Amino acid sequence: MITRIIYVILVFTILLAFVGCNGQAKNNNPSVPITPTEKSTLVGGGCDGCELMYVGMPTDIFSVDTSSGWNEIGKKLLVKGTVFKLDGKTPAPNVIIYYWQTDDNGYYSPKDGMDEKAIRHGHIRGWVKTDKNGKYAIYTIKPAPYPNEDIPAHIHISIKEPNIPNEYYIDEFVFDDDKFLNAEKRKTMENRGGSGILSIQNSDGLQIAKHNIILGFNIPNYLEKI
């Protein structure tokens, strides 16, 4: 009898641990606990680090931005495109796109005078806000992959829509010609906002990638439905 009771307690304890681990959501603000309701309704399901988009965010954000890395060593890169609503046809104005990336050595290198909260994102970071036609453009340098790793080079992206209370992430921008972007890694991409794989065209020393974003596509708990 005692052995049976111990067995039941053990099974119950394991079940509690399993539910606890799988029921966690990423907390954008660790100082504010996420309630069960927030876990189930947070658009995008949470995003580790996306909340840093508000650190140092300028009052006036334009549809075109030139990153602090533009004048540094690296391949000049222009990423431009249109942000559409969930139907994939209607342009979405006033959407803030926050980006952060590594430098030409593969590091999120800090810069003197940076807010300490944003140091983990490095100094090559910035914002654009889509214009009335949903257009945006980012002039930067092509990021380098992390040193001594086989992770494709990438630009992190988080989105803040005017009518959604929280920010959320979409697919990182990666590059179709990246030697580390093999078939296995392509399969792991979530296609949040559409595929984040960018094709590059060269024009007089400038690499150009056209990339459109579909808001809400493959985004958990998105408020609109088709």
C-alpha cells in the first residue's frame, strides 16, 4: 500500500513538472510576471529581447533609415520592400520595424554612449516606420555570421503595429547565398511574416534585397483573421 502511494505521488509530481515547463511563455519584461491569460493572448507568443526596441527609440521615425554601420567596414546593403496586411494585398502604413544585427566581424559590438540596456543588441540597430503605401528601406551593411559557429548571418526584426498592444518578432532576415543556410536550416524557419530568406542583387557595389512582409502571417494569437 505504501509503495503504491509513493508511486502515485511520484507520477503526480512528474506531471506537474511537465505542465509547468511546457506552459511557459517568454516574458518581455521579467519584472512583470506573465499571467495565464496573457500567455494565451500575447500576440506572437512573446519575444526575448524585442522589448529593447523601445530603448532609445526616436520620437520621429521615418520610412527610410541608415544604420550606424553604413560608414563602417562591410558590404553595403539595402533592404527595402512593402509591409502588407494579413490579406497580402493591402499596404500597412505606420508599422514600426526595429532591426539589430552583427557588425562585419560577427559581433553585436557596443558603442560609447549606448544605453546599457541595449548593449546586447550592439550599436548597429535602428527603426523604420512604413509610409502611407507600406514602404520601408534600410541602408546598412551585410552582417557577418557569429565567429566559430555555423549559424547563418542574419538581421533580427521585431514589429510594432499601431493597433496591437505588444511587439512581436518575425523571421530573421537571412541571405540565400549564405554558405551556412543549408537545407536543414531552411526547414527550421518559421515563415513568420513570410519567408525571411533574402535574395541579393548587386548594383554598383550595393547589395539590394527586396523583401515584403505580411503582418500576422504565421503569428500566434494574431487579432485578425482572413
